[in-house]
Amino acid sequence: MKHIIKPLLGTGKKVVVNGAEVAWKTNGKNGLNGNGNGSLIKSYAKEQRALAKANLKNTGFTQVVEKSIENPNDLALESARKEVRRKFTGLTERSLPIKDRIIDLDEVDTQVKNRYRAKLREFYNNNNQSLKGYREEIGLLRVAGQDIRGKINVSKGVRDVKLKNTLKDAEEKARRDFAMEVQTVNPDDKFRGGHHRFELSLGAAITDGLEQTQLRPFWKLVQNSYPNLFPGNHPYNQVAFDMGFTDKLHKAVHRKLNAAGLDPKKVKKLLKGKTAGEKFAFMDKVSKVLEEIDDFMAREMRKNRQKGVFK
């Protein structure tokens, strides 16, 4: 055996064993005879040792995580389905009555709304851009036991037909009547029509959150403390529409009020959680803004009267 193996090994003296891998360091030219430097085998052996060392370090568990990537086509399909459901589902004329709340227009089937809106637009275009008398000809849209009416809305100078739940009208009227009652210091002062200088909705926004028993004393204090503030139905708080206070001027006044920071919605948010004293302090700003608005109204009403425009 010795005589057989020795010629095969040449002058090689060291055998490197790594698992199933065997490499020889020799002085052979290419690692197989005795004339070279054995560089190929040395390099191979070095790589195998490094690999074996790396394998020894990676003795922990290997966790396989399955990741699911949604098909974009599936996402588009689901989006289309949602759009279809949004357009073709909702409350209709056949829905059972809902009596415990006021339904929102978003809950009404889109096709049902579109059909009714189309009828209103046709009536509007055929009657000199007016909806006057449409209830007799078209009627109201009854959905889930609640009536929906038509109205004209102006947005960015464009008039269009809109829809509104009539129960919202009743709700808003009740809220306005309550504000008028608690803000009027003298119960004998009645509303004669026209524009409230100190808006009822602004007053309600300011006192929002106060106890009901605090409201009348609050407005009485305001009226006694500010010489130019007359809340509720005080005669000085009502501007008649037949003295040059036109619809155009009315809208301009509201725009100025909102621009000056007296938008009721923003005021309500601003004063949320404030004490009665902090709300009363806000009247300084109200007083100054309304004084400026009064000057603007007086000038514009005088111009309108000079032009012969009174309403």
C-alpha cells in the first residue's frame, strides 16, 4: 500500500480535511505533481475553511416568512366594486322608515338622488331659473319616511339645484328660535324681519357649552356693558331689508364678518371649553368688528337708496 500511495502523493505532506471536502498542500505545479507551488489548492483550501467557519456561526434557526403581495389588478377590481356599491346602494323610496334620527343625504342611493335632482333642474330651467311652485308639480322625495326637498345653492357665482332633508329645516329653525329667545334681553322685543347685526348664530357659537341657566344673564351683561351691542331681537339689532339693505349687501356683510374672524363655526371651535368670563372677554373683538361693519353697511345702504334700490 505504501509503495502504491507514495507516488500518487508526490512530495505533498499535509492533508486538510473539512467535512466531505479534502484539499492537499503540495509543492506541485498544479497541486498534482511536485514541480509547482500549489497555489490553486491553497486558494481552494482557504475558501473551504472560510466557508466552514461561516457555517459554524450560522447555527441558529432560520425563519421563513411568507409575504403576500397583492395583485394590482385585484386592487383595481376591489376599488371598482366599492365605487359600484357607493353608487348603487343606499336608502330608497322603499326603505323602511327611520324615526330615531335625521338621515344624511350621503345615505340616500345615488341613483335615487340623481333622478330627483334631474327633475328639479328641468323644472328650474323651464321656469326662468326658479324653483317656485315645484312642490305642486314634482313634489318631495320621500326616503325612509323622511322628505327631501330642492333648493337653490350659489357656489362661486354658479347657481345650481341642491337637495336638503326637510327635518334639517325644522332642526335649524328650532335652534334659531332658541337662540333668539335666550339672547333677547327684553321678552317684549319681537323680530320684525331683516338682518340681525349681531348674528344669532354667532351669539350661539360664543355661548356654546354654557349651562342654559347662564345664557340670559350672560346676554344681559353684554347689553349693559357694550354701548353698541344689542343681542337678540333688540330693535337696534334689526336692519330692515327695505332701507337699501339688498341681498347683495347682505351677502357682502356676511363675507366681511367671516373674514374678520367672526365665522360662527370657527368661533365655536375657538371658544370651545372656555369659561363664561373668557367668552365674555371675546366681546371686545365682536364690538370692534361690528362697529366697522356698521360703517360699511351705512355707506352701502345710502348708495342704494340714492340709486332708488331699497330691497
